[in-house]
Amino acid sequence: MIKYDKNRYIEHLQGMVRIPTVSSADPDKTRVEEFRKLHAYLEEVYPLVHKTLKRVVIGKCALLYTWKGDGSSSQLPLLMTAHQDVVPEGDHNAWIYPPFSGVLDEEGILYGRGTTDSKCNIQAYLDAIEHLIEDGFVPHADIYLAFGYNEEIMGGEGAAGQILHDELQNRGIELGMAIDECGGVSRNDAGRYIATIYISEKGYADHEFYIDEKGGHAAYPPLHTAVSKLGKAIYELEENRMAPKLCDPCVKEMQARAPFEEKYPELYADPRGSEETLLRMAETEKEFNTMLRTTTTPTMSKGSDQANILPEHASIITNSRILPSETLDDLEKHFRSVLKEEVQFRRIKGHNPPAVSSTDSYGYKLLQSIMEEKYPDIVFIPSMMAGGTDSRYYCDLSPSHSVYRFTGIFENGRTGGAHSVNEHIDTAILEDNVDFYVRLFSKYGL
């Protein structure tokens, strides 16, 4: 009989948060020594995991664990993925407590970079497995854990998710299901439990738009400089966005949300019948713009290095999120159709949207049955993520299209701050998360 121990989970998560595994866009600047400290810490506090599972380091510091099943199941293996890296901490002075101190306040809130994104998932996976091994459990099917080290920079050269994928592929491994971060359980105002399971996510791209000119002294300017021309071009790009589209994942999500939608219940109940109205609303409302459109957002800009110098190279960096029904090629054709020839662009990095996962698979139904045991009358919302996760790398390894972004975390309004200062988690929800994975590992392959 498993005895859950919230204090044990808090200590484990605190220990992880106190190791600053910050990712870097430059692969040569990966803080390998910090990741090695995390590896040593995991080995110290999860002795049974490291005695029972086989762990190998892939690439610079990705971790791949193998938990062999007893051979009783015909199900393909289960993959649990998460990332060890965290985003930079930002302004230390804006934090209530130092970002890598792992302070637990008197209300049970644990502060620190990585508490929610996503060291809490690593902690929950490993605590669940430690419990199960203590209890004498052996999984029915093989289970793999894949922990990357540069998820937060969204791929590019040396992406750990790709390296881990390639290792599994080279071993000839196909997956019955893969689970990654995000999603979870909440409760609406009427007291109904709702499980958000992300079955898809948008694609991603960073582009540099630029104009090269002769430059010179700012006291002798042309009528329009490279900066002003580029600014106008980007404004034109914002004024001529890609057309909104109602894709299948959005239809599923809206229909599932319809019974609880207060503002637009009729539109959500019949998205296809309301398509014209929804597409029109995407022109003015942020929620629908994100859901129904491939978006492009200017985020960084640069001109010359000094105020009195005309820029020889002016650039603006944009970030795009691509609908599952569109591609990088569609995005770049749109750029060229809007921009004047003097404005050039190059793709810094990017990937097409991954495959949309099934809501009729063994894996999806297993998630439903587990959550129905914990929360009677729970409602499931298959959703599309605007952000991205490492789960996208594993879609082609799952013949049943069973790659989901879902956790056992109960969202009670006391957890937040991912990617901003004062990231924090309510430690009251840690036990629920561990319990979810105990149930998942116990039932997978039965």
C-alpha cells in the first residue's frame, strides 16, 4: 500500500529548483556542469529508480531511462517526457525570493524557477516510480522517461528532443503513448471538474526581417532609413495577417467547451455552422485570433550601434505560431506576398505543426478512465496548444497517434508565473500529481 508523502515531494522539488539548469540558445554555452549536478541529485534522492531503471546520458546531458516491463502486455511502450532546463530568471530584484532558493512560504507556496515548468513533472514521475518499486510493482509494458535540456529554446541546432527521438528510433522502438507537460484538471464556478488534454500544438518559427544599406552619418540622412523602411514593412505585415481558419482540433475543443461557455455558447456548440462569424471575430478578439490563425509577432529589433550612425543593417525578429492546417512554406509565401522586394527575410529556426493526436485511442481512453476514477463526472476538453513542447519530436514514433500533453496537476489558482518572475507552485497539489502517475504506470498495458 503506497503512502503518499507531501513533505518528501516538496524536498525533492526544492532540491531540483536549487540547481540553475538554465538553457542557452547557443549550444556551446549549455551549462553542462549544472545539469550534471541535477543528474547526481536525482540519483541521490531516487535510489530505487536508479537501481531498477537503466539510465543513459544522450547528447550533452539529456537523460533516457528504461523501465522494463514484465512482458505480460501487448501494448507498445509508454514514453514520459519532460525537460530539465529552465528559462533565464530575469530581474532578481523583482522576485519575492531569490529565483533558485526554493523557498516555501507559510502558505505552502514554493517559489523558484522551474517549479511549474517543468521540474514538477520530473519530480512527480520519479516519486511515483520510487513508490511503485517500493511496493514491488513491475510495469506490464516497457516505460521510458526522456528528459531534454534545451526545450525552452524551441529546438534549433542540437535539439535534445530530436537526439532522444533518434536514439529511440535507432533502437527500433515504437510508442503506444507519449505524455508531456501541460494540461491538467480545473474546476469551474459550478463545481464541475474539467480535464484539458492537449491533442495538438501549433508549429513554430523565428524569422529575421532585414534591410541592408550603405549607412553613414546621421547628420546627413536619406528621406527614409533602413529602420523606418523596415518598421513600415512590419506594420504592413501586421495589417495583412494570414487568413483565419477553423481547423479540426479547434472544432473539437469548442464543441467540448460549449456546455460551459458563458460568452459565446451558440458559437462553440456549432463551430462549423458559425464559421463565418468566428472568422470575423478573429479580426478583433485576441482569443479567436490565437485559436484560428497562424500568428506572427515582432519581438526584437536592432539598428545601428550608436545614435548618430545610420544603420547598415536593420533587423526585426518575429515569432510565428502555425496552425495545424498550415506549414512553414505557407507562412513564408505569405511573407513574400506582403513585403516589398527591398525587405529580405531568413528563417532562424522553425518546425511545422506536429500531427494531431487521436481522441479514440487506447491511450486517450486510459487517461479518461484514470481521471474519471479520481473525479466523478469530469469533462474532457481535447485542446490545441498555442505554445510548444518536446512532445512534437515523438509523433512519428506513435502508430496510434497517441501523443498527449497532460498532467495530474489540479489548477486551483495558486500556481503560476512560468516564464516570468516569481514562478511558484502550490505544494498542496503535488500529491495529486504523483497519484496520477502512480495510477497511469500501474494501469498502462493491462
